[in-house]
Amino acid sequence: MKIHVINTGYFKLDGGAMFGVVPKTIWNKSNPADENNLCNWAMRCLLIEEGDRRILIDAGIGDKQDARFFGHYYLNGSDSLEGSLQTAGFSADDITDVFLTHLHFDHCGGCIRRAGDKLVPVFKNADYWSNKKHWDWAVFPNDREKASFLKENVLPIQETGRLRFVENPADEEGPEVDGNTTDDYRLAVAPFTENIAIRFAGGHTESMMLPQISYKGRTIVFAADLLPSAGHLPIPYVMAYDMFPLKTLKEKKSFLQEAAENNYILFFEHDPVNECCEVQATEKGVRLKRAFKLEDI
């Protein structure tokens, strides 16, 4: 097994929205805002070589939207999905699986491109992985979240005929169970490949999926939007974008305790500085132990 970090560029979002009720005087220390109160965020993906499969986890924002759309997000940096794949020695046609943690535009937009008047898949030889509950949530979005679920990102994936669903074991137990039977709120886990399992979280959006990877004797968890950055490690630091913030609180608390106890490596999709970290329990709660690059494992 080999793992490659795929950097797809940076974008900007309002710092207050990214940290919810936490005052700017606090979060600005770890994620400084510009004069417009915008913080810079990475769109960092992973490419996993496992056997004859090349699995891309998330795909960034893409480039098919119009100037008005991108005018809200201030894309910056020299990285791109295509360029980072080339640096790793691959092209889009080499990808066998595209695993989408969830279908917000900054995670799946790079899956679809414009070819004249048509929308076509970037990864024409790949299966695209979501789960049924989240897919339905994205295709029939609520009014609060629909700006993040863009039809031009989502529906063309289904039209490829290669949409696949991961089964959430919690779904078999009913919607009220959600994989959690005690107050510790453990996330449901499902197998995906020999070395990859999937954890399900529902605070940020319905049935977001977090890949958990066994690699070089360590456990790496792709944190997606449960923990966008190292600055979000304190439990109350929850995004205003989260659909169910109280659920996020419970999920974060339980998961971070588990991560500290088992010395998991957390891989950050959006942290502009830190790729990975280990965490430790302190008197103030679970906090950063050390940050490092994935290649240093």
C-alpha cells in the first residue's frame, strides 16, 4: 500500500462561520483572518494505492463554476487536482475509485468537468462511492444546506452508471440508534477494503463518511469536516455550517478520546498548515500533541 497527498488548492471562507460561537479573538490566533474576515483553507485529498486499486478520497472544488461563484471563495495557490495527480505519477484515467466523504461542493466538485455544453466525469474509469442516506440528503437538500449541494456536481455522478453505496451498519438498527448505544457516542464503522474501514458521522451533514486507514502499523483517520483543522480540536469549536451541532459535539468528544487513547493519526483536509497530527489528553481536554507531514510516518 502507498498513500499520496493530493493538494488541490486553497479557498477562503468566513472565519466566524468556520468557528461558530467561538469569538474571533480566540480563533484568530490559530487561523488568522484577512481584512474581510476570511480565512484560507486547504482542499487536501488522498490517493491510496491498494492492490490493483487507486482510490482517491475527495476531489476538491473543481473548475467548472462561473466567475460569480468563484468570486465568493477566492481560490488561490498553485496546486491543482490534475497537477498533484501527475506529481504522484498518475492521471485521472488511472483512478479506479473515487470515495466521497460527502457531497458538499468543496469535496466533490472536482469529479465533474465541462466539455462544451456537457458535464462529464473527470475519472471515467472509476466507481464513485457515497452512501444511500447521504445521497438522498444531497439530491433532495434542505433549504439551509442546498447551496452546498450543487446539482451539476451530484447528478452527473449518477449518470455515469458507476455510483456505488457503502452500507452503514447503523442503518439496520434504525434511525434513532445511529451506531451509538451509549453516552460515548461511538461512530458506526463499516469495512471498505482490506486496509480501509469507514466511520460514519452525522453532525456536519447526514451520514458523512470518514475513511480509517491501516498504514505502516498506524491508524490514519481522514477527518473531513468532523475536524476541518487542528484549530477545531477543542470540543466547542464547531462550524456554523454543521447541520446538527450538538451531535457534532458528541461525535468529536468520543472520537478524540478514542484517537488519544489509541494514538491515531488525524489527516486534515482543510487545515492550511498542518497535514497530520497526533493528539493527547490534557487537563483542558484532547489537544494537539504534534503535527507533521504524512510522508514523515
